[in-house]
Amino acid sequence: MNLFDTTGAAPMRLTVKPAKVPPGTVSLRASNTGTIAHEVVVLPLAAGQAIGKRPVEADNRVSEAGSLGEASHNCGEGKGGGIAPVFSSWVTLTLKPGRYEVVCNFAGHYAGGMRAELDVTQ
């Protein structure tokens, strides 16, 4: 995963490569190539649900209910205070077949475009 932001008018981005993985144990590595801290949260998508359509709450974040895991620890696995620029983090999950939305859930980042789809297929 690549986390990217700009200081200009272009939107923030989060890319997932590869975007399709087989079911089972999956390690996701997030590299922050932007200029501010980010995180990665993995959320399941319901059938027919499109990415980018989660309601943004009053704190400018989306609900993390049902989260399967998070990478937000500088040079470490799991939760932390955020991935600083030029650093990486990772999380290892067991994923079932389905669709997942990978998001940065720092205030305003989801609405700013930091979301991508991860498909787990047989």
C-alpha cells in the first residue's frame, strides 16, 4: 500500500497493490510517501457497497466498527500513533473471500480520497 498526500490542490490517495489477493493469511505493508502522518484501517464492504460511500461522522472520520485490523505504528506492526512520512507499518490478517475497503481514518483523510478496495478472491 502506498499512502500519498500533497500540499496543493490534488486529493490524497491510498493505493493497494496488488488489489486482489487469495484468502488466508495476508500481510499488508503500508508505506507513507506523503508529507504528513497516515494510518491504514481494513474494513469489510457489504454486498453492493461502493468504496468512498461510508458516512463521515462529526469528527471527520468514518466508523471503524467491524475493523479487521490497522497499521499505524512507525516501523512496527499494528496500532500506533500514525505512520510518519518515509516510514512504513504493517498488519497481518486472516481474510475471507470478499471485498474490503482500506482507508486512512485520520480526520478528513477518508473524505479527502484516502481509500481503496482490496478484493480477496479464490
